Amino acid sequence: MNKGKKLYEGKAKILYEGPEKGTAIQHFKDDATAFNNLKKSTVEGKGVLNNRISEHILNNLNQIGIKTHLIKRLNMREQLIKL
């Protein structure tokens, strides 16, 4: 899926414009920080794991009737979400 322009970048994720109005692509990064961002590192696979954990939690919330922003997992690092 093609990403649009970068909307936001934080410590753990990057948000890009999605393919349709009102959607975004959420990319999970491997960056790790500690001590209020004083210590920075890369943890290989962290983004992949965080994506799967996020998908699991959000799917469970959706199943019990709590609406979330998740539309679907796109790949190992990215989700399509509602804005």
C-alpha cells in the first residue's frame, strides 16, 4: 500500500497519510528510549512486536464492542487506521 506524506513522527511510530480520506498508515519503529529520551537505541524487531501486540489488543476491544481506530494490519510493521 502506498504511503502518503508523513503526518507525524514520535518515539515509537510514524503516521503517514492513508489511501483514503480519514485514514492513515501507522508504522511501528525499532527505536527505544529511556531516561526521558536521554538514552536512545535500536532494538531489532521491536516495531514488529509492538504492531502485533497493538493489533491483538485492538481486535479484542473491537470484539467486545469497544470501537477503536484499527482498520487492519497491513504488514509486519504497519496498520491502516482511522483518523
